[in-house]
Amino acid sequence: MNRSTVAVLALIALLNISGVSAQNLDDLDGITLPPPASQSVTPDRINEGAQLLAAGKSVEAEELLRKAVVEPPETAEGWYNLGLALSFNGKHAEALEAQNKALALRADFPEARLAQGIAHLTLGNPEPALESFEIVIARTPDSPTGRAALFDKGAALGRLKRYAEAELALSEALAADPDDPAPAFQIGRLKMEQQKWKDALGWLETAADAYPLEANILSARAHLRLGNRADAGKALDIAAKSLDADGQDDATKAKLTAEIESLRREATASGTE
């Protein structure tokens, strides 16, 4: 899943739009799962499952991997890949159990530890998620997995409302990969949660090119809180144009359209548009 899709769904959660479905992986602040494992020593069916996952065929991968993990030899890679498939298919409690089994077979498995943390966070358990992410960072800080865990650590700390620590972790993630706009966007969201409207605007502006829809909806809300009529209107206009071109599914588009119109009505009622 890409960062843009995740950002849209995270935005819906932040704006508290009614009718949002139960939390799934995509609601988690830009978090993405690590890649599937495929090794020459792994049984062919598990390698085939990894290939299905890489091709985006998570339902088929789950079906195959459920059979593969009960066949000898039992491997950490098999349980890890099954856990990924289960996560993509919205079965997060089972995914956590699968990653726990992968780690029981191979404790030093950073990708499985990262996926374990993501499953905890998806299930609303930020404290054990944070523990998992910190283990990954300590084990392999300079790898792609370690850098992903640093971003995810920021998300977990944000869920715990440990804002200063969350922003520090996200700033470190941004420093590790300056071309990734996701940390800046998430810091902007955290500033919004804290009602630090001016600070939020600064961070959202840096992420607006990557997230024109999401950043401008949030920016419009911040501008309204600050009484900036013209800037709020401009942000809503950009958000509306971006939504038309964004290719969202009908349900998501309807929710975001309703939010844009709600902000326009709020601006009108307050005399700031």
C-alpha cells in the first residue's frame, strides 16, 4: 500500500468523520508492512506465498501459506509471510499470533519484530508496539527495517500522546530519509491534535506537494482556527480539486467531500470565508 492511500485514511480518522469502519492497517499514520521473506532454504510453497504477496495477491497468499506452515519443516519465514498476508487481509489478531510464532522460531528476525509491532498498534496496543519497534531500532538502526521502525515508533508514541517524543522520532526518521514527506505530514497531524495551529501549518506546507488533498484539508482547519479567511478558502479549493483527481473509492470520496463542505459551512458561519 502506498503512503498516499494511508494518509487519506489516517486523515479520516483524525477528522472524526462519522461512519468510519473499524480500524484497519491503512489507518495507521503512514505505516507500511515490511516485504515478504523469500530464501533459497525456504520450502517452495513458502517462496510461492512470498511471490504472491509481492504481487499484491494477499488472499491467495493466505490460502497457500496456511497450508504451508503446517507442513514440515516449520520455518520462521513461513509464519512471517502468513502474518503479512493476514495483516493485508484485515485479520490482525491472527497476524499477531503468526508473527509471535515466527519470533519463537527465530528471535533475531527484525522484519517479523517490526510486523509484530504493527499488529499490536493496529489492535490498539501502542505500548507493546513501541517495545517491538525499539527492539528493531536497537538491532538494525541503519537498515530500511530500522528506519521504518523509527517512523513507526513515532506513530506509537503519538497514540500514547507522548507528543515531544513522537515528534523527535519522526524528525529522526525525516533526517534519515529527507525525501520521504510522510514524517513531516505526521508531525503536522500531531500538531493539529495538540491544537498548535501555526506549527501544524508549517509542517503541513512541507508535505503539501506529496499530500495535496490531506494536507490542505488539515491546513484549512488550522487556518479557520486562526481566523485566516482567505488562506482557508484557498486550501479548501486545492483540496476539492485534488479530491476530484485522486481516484479514491466512492465511500472515501463521499466522506472527504462531506468534510470539505463542513469546513466551508463552518467558515461561512464564523464569517471567515
